[in-house]
Amino acid sequence: MPPRIEGRESGAEGIRRILRKEIEKALDAVDSARSPTDEGIHDARKRLKRARAALRLIQEALGDREYRRENRILRNAARPLSEIRDTKILIDIFDDMNGNTREKDRRGI
């Protein structure tokens, strides 16, 4: 179930609470082990995207300067995760190509 603003809190308070929760869950996703899993990296990236979306919802309440600062922090936190994901994909592609080449060599193709 998606996070919701509770009746006792203002919209900005609810969004801030949701924002904090998404950031905490992103940290948990990559901090669950010494080497995070592919699923953990993916989950953390999704949660940071959600956090940035929530941040956009309260941009006016934060003010332009604070919004830009917080958005930059979240964006910069997600960058290494994207690099890890991209590197993993490149390695998988290389391994697939290398495996296919070896198989073709064995068959004489």
C-alpha cells in the first residue's frame, strides 16, 4: 500500500514523513549486507526516485534554495547506485557475449 498522509498532519508534514521513510528504506536496501544485491540496488534507486518526487511536492513549502539543495543531495546519493547498476549490466553483457563466442568456437562456427 502506498504511503499516505495521515489525517492529523498537514500535507507538508505528511510528505516530509514519507520522504524520510523512503530515504531510510533506501539506506536499508543497500546496507543490508556488505555487498548489496541487485535487488537492493534497484530498490534503493526506486526509493530515492520516490523521495525526489515527494520533495517536488513540497518544493513551494521548502523554498527554492532548500529544495535545490535537498534535491541535489538525493540526486548525488543515487548516482553511485546507477553506476553500479550500469557496470553490472555491462559485465553481464560481456559475459553473455564471451560465453556465446566460446560456445561458437567449440562448435566450429
